[in-house]
Amino acid sequence: YDEITSLGYSAFYGCKSLVEVTLSSKLKVLASNLFGNCQGLKSITIPHGITYLGNNAFSGCNSLLSVIMPESITSTDHSVFENCTSLESMVLSPNLETIAYGMFRNCSSLKEVLIPEGISMISSNVFENCSALTSLDLPESVNRLGSMVFAGCNLSSLYIRGIIDSKWMDSNIFRDMGTQTGLYVNPSEVEKFKAIYK
């Protein structure tokens, strides 16, 4: 398998009995829908060397428990882990700049996400319906937040350590988020957030 350099779109889509995957170290890209709806997939090691994850690459893998992204990953398309309802923890690549649209949407068991310094944008609907998350800590590098990014979350605490670009400051950031969340921001940001966090 180490000679495999590419896998096509939807190559293993819907393989419901697939439990574990070992990928070739010569792969650079995981194509769109590659393992989509592989409902039995519990374990996957993404090898160092992968630079890109296509849209819905693991969407609907509702037995997948945890994922570590290697440092080689620099970008992803949308909804990569959407509907992974058993996913409990995620370590993101420190070389990502953007967490793409809907990456963890409906990951209802997700309890822990390590967001490294260097990520500048968290796109719309990224944590939508991640109802098991109790705390999120966004590093200082994050300066853009998409709409409904925390929709359906019941966080007890949310730390936003960076300065959010005023062009991205509107109430849709917190739309449909639980109202009990303690929001912790930079002192210079307090009034900006008071104006939109109702």
C-alpha cells in the first residue's frame, strides 16, 4: 500500500463495515467524500505528508472516536468531519490557517478541540450542534469568526483571546448559541462584544 499516491473521489464512500484504515505515506491529498458514511470506521491514522482534506472526507463516520491531524495539513475543504456523532476529541494541525465551514457540524459527542496558535479564521457553522462541548479556547491568532459558528452549543465558557476584525463583528456570531455561556475577551474588546452578545 505504500506505493499508492492517490485515491479518487468517494473511493470508499458508504463502506459501512470498514473499521480501520492505514493510509500510504505517499498520499498528499484525501479526496472529497473519500470515507464519507463509513459508519463502522473507528480508527484512522492520517500520515504525515497529507497536505489537504477534501470536503466531507469523513462526513458521517459516526463510529470515529478521535483524530490527530498531522502538521503537514495546511488546508481543508468544508464539512470534513460533519455528522461524526461519536467523535470526542480532535487535535488540529498547527499549520492550518482556517477551520473551514461546518467542519464539526453535528459532532454531538465532541468534548475537546485543540485549536493551535496560527489559525486566523473559524468559518461559519464550524461548531454547530456540538452539544457536548463545555469550553472552547480560541487563540490570539483568531481574528475572524463566521456566522452561527457556535449555534446549538451549550458552552459554559468561551475564551476569545484575539482581536476580532470589526468587519466580522455581528450578532450572527452568537446566533442560536446557549445564553449561559461565560464569554471571556481581551479588555479592549469588551464593549465591542457587549454590543453583539445579547
